[in-house]
Amino acid sequence: MKGAIYGAGSLGTILGAYLTKNGFPIELVNRNEKHVKALQENGAHVVGTVDFTTPVNAIFPDQMKGPYDIIFLMTKQLHNPEVVTMLKPKLAKDGVIVTLQNGIPEPGIAEIIGEDRTVGCTVEWGATMTEPGVCELTSDPDSLSFHMGGMEAITEESLNKVKEVLELMCPVDIEDNLIGARWSKLLINATFSGLGTVIGGTFGDVAGWKPAAKVAVKCMKECIDVAHASGVEFAPVQGKDITKLFYYNNPVKQKFAELLIPIAMKKHSSIYPSMLQDVMKGKPCEIDAINGVVCEWGKKYGVPTPVNDKIVEVVRKEENEGLRPMLANIQFFKEFYQ
């Protein structure tokens, strides 16, 4: 079986390192010349909550030679139409693209390659690239997992093929409710990546700071209200029902949710939002594919989303108007935490 990770940045490099170390040789594809050369010369060095180095097969996109049985897609969604169209002829006849991207990317990918070749997967751990060839795993090793599912036309054989590979890194749950799994991950990203990008901090900075935690709970409620209005039922996250834990309809339950946030995020507190990483590098981030999705679906189903609207507004100011991600930006959310 031949596989590639297209867009092997921080998450993809760590996934590739684990797969290679555990017996599945896979190509790590990236455009970053310094990163690829460092991987070729020194191997992938994974630091943080673990520490190991392993040789990997790192290449540039123009060096890809199919056919590939599995392509793990880990680029930003911004260029999916061009990227997926480029990858399509490189797939084997029964090959699949597994999107590990944020948001809800599967329908757009399936339009290009077909539902029978599209697998969705949520990543329940975080990573940061500290330097070329070196990536930091920011979640506890015992809290790593994937949740995956296919479009309606995907075969059980294809799902099991992907599951077998991903399990070389950590546990994999196959979801019958793919859209529910996507919304569970979207809720977490909209809340902690969105607010983390606003204040310039980690998931733990959001969860552990009272004003931000109060806004976070309201952000979660908006996500749940929007998803429920559209008929979505949230899938459990690592065995936990996040709607039961964090949804509220009275002040007592709201206060409980605020107190629970730091506990729930403890094993993932060091995650540094990918959107924040992009903003700090002066690159476009995925705000439209994360909080923007909540706002878009909210308008479609008549559910107000003032917290998510404000997150999008502030992050766009950081992207386009020179606003620096910092704690003081919480002032834009006074109405939600006072």
C-alpha cells in the first residue's frame, strides 16, 4: 500500500513520524524547502510530550509519483479546489483522500473525486512546528485519537484500510455520524482556536482565564444551537458527550460549564492554535472554515451567533488591519463576560 501526507506541516510531520516509526513508510509532502531538507537530512524530530527522531521520506509536491492508495490531506482548506483536482489523477483506482482538515471539507472534496473516495477524519490532538524538521506534540500521549467516517458511498473496506494505518499512531473510532464528529471538532476549534487567536494564547490560556472562559461557554452554546437547528447530533469526543457537559439553559448550568472548562482542556492546554500561528506569520488563516461556518449555518437556520461573529471580526482585524493578538483584545467581548 502506498501513501502520502500532503501538507506535512506540524500535524502531518508528527503523523508521518509515527507511521514511519511503526512500520508504514509514507511520503511527507510539503512545499517548505527548509522543512523538507531538514526532514531529509535529519529525520523528523518530535518533541513536547514525547521525544523521538525517526528517518522519514520527505518530498516536494512535484516529486509525487502515484498511484497512491491513501492520501492524507492536511493543507488549509483555502486551496482545496486546486489541490484536490491536482491530486485526483495521482490516486489509485480504489484510492481515497482522507481529509484531516478543520471545518466541514468533505462535501467539496467529494464533488471533485466522488463520495466513494472521500474519507473525513478529525484530529483530537495538537502540534506546533518549532523549527524546520522539528515539531512539538502539545497533547498528552494518552489523550491522542482520531475519529473518522466516510461519505455515504464509501466502502467498509476503504474505511478499514485507513483505520489500520492511522492506528499505527493512536486509537481510531469509526463514526457512523461523520457530520456529528465534524461538528464536535468544529465546536472545539471555534471556541479555543478562535478565542486563542483573538487573545494570542493557547487552549489553556482560554480555558484558564475567567473572562475568556465565560466567552468560551457562550461560543459553545452558539455552536450547539446552530448544529441542533440544522438537525445535527454531536458525536462524543473521546467518550464524552460535550453537549451534556457544556450546554446550559440556566445560570447554574452555565456556571458549572465555566468551571468545567479548565478541567476538560487540561490534557490539551498547550495547544497553540493553527490560526494564531498563521496570523503571527502574516498568512491567511482558516477563520472562514471554522467560526465562519458557525456564522454561515446560523444565518441559514435563523440562529443568532454574536460571539462567533465577533471572533471572525476581530481575527480579520488581526489579519488585515494590523491588530496584534493579545489579551487586551478580550475588551471586544465585554458584553459577553461582564
